[in-house]
Amino acid sequence: GQSLEQPSEVTAVEGAIVQINCTYQTSGFYGLSWYQQHDGGAPTFLSYNALDGLEETGRFSSFLSRSDSYGYLLLQELQMKDSASYFCAVRLNAGNNRKLIWGLGTSLAVNP
Amino acid sequence: GAGVSQSPSNKVTEKGKDVELRCDPISGHTALYWYRQSLGQGLEFLIYFQGNSAPDKSGLPSDRFSAERTGGSVSTLTIQRTQQEDSAVYLCASSFGQGDTQYFGPGTRLTVL
């Protein structure tokens, strides 16, 4: 089977740094994506890692270690608007079926 | 340009009725996905269309669920004989064939009474 594990909830304060981990066990692996979803909204793409290492995009960074089947999303200088759910998703292969396997999401609460 | 659109935004129906949910993907996107999300839960994959290939229906929860994609563009998800457990937000996403990023529509909130 396919499984992705990420914490269900994380709490932090404004200005802090938070790391949301994602470990995966899948039949294949081509890359790891992160999506953000605010309450009542649709998921929006944040980042994608196909190779080991850190990808930085502004306050958000994403890391991947293929040998450890592990990745994380790092959010810096937290703002109240970062309160949302964050999903990791694995792309299984490079072929025609580019379906993503999704984690259950991590609910991040940023407090003042 | 226009994003992914879905209609209706909200649908309330009685148990046993059939419903049709519509998705208009971003123009030029060859891949289209349907997901279901229950309150406070993650995304549950339902079905995936890629170009002219046979759809991946592996996520459909029962034979009451079906979907089609006409002309490689608009898709309709049909739920027959709805049950209360079908109540959820149904999300549609599309992606460009060579890429990975999925662009989501606003969803249809389905309530089965």
C-alpha cells in the first residue's frame, strides 16, 4: 500500500519557525509536493522536490531526503495568515499516470 | 487567465437522488483529477483523466460514482442514489501534462439530507 505520515496538528507563535515533517512509504517515488489549504478554501501549490536537498521560496522552504523517504516544509517568520492545513503529496512516477498520493494534512495554528 | 471552475458551489439533495457536479479545467491542461474531502480530513483521490488515456478510476468508492470528461476538457462527476456519507466537498484539479502542479477549483459542497 501507499502511506504518507505527517503530524495532525502543530501550534506556533508569530515570528517563529516551524517544521512540518512528512515520511512516506510508496511503491514508487518521483517527487514530493507541498500544498497549503486555508479553511474553506482550495489547496494551493507551495513547492516541489524531486532531488535531495533544500528548495527555498521566500519564507517557505522544502527539504527532501530520498534515502530516508522523508521530507519537510519549513515556514519562517510565521504570520497569522499562515494558519492553514499543509499537505504533503508524493508523485509516484514519471509515466503517464501522474497521480499524487496525499497525506492527511497538518493543521498549523499561528498564535499572536 | 481563468482558473479551474466548479459548479454548483453548493448542492443540497435528498438521500436517494442523483447529483451531477461539473468541473471546467484550465484551458490546455490535459490532466484532470477529482477528490473528495470530508470536514477536517485530507484529500481522498477519486478519479484521474490524462489526455485520451483510459481514466484511473481506482479511487471511486462504489459503483454509484462515475465520471466522464468530454472533448478532453469539461468533466462531470455523477453520484447516483446519494447517501448521507457522500456529504463532503468535492474538489476538481487540473494540471499541464508535463508538470506536477495541480490547480484546484473552489469545490462543490454536497450535503445529503
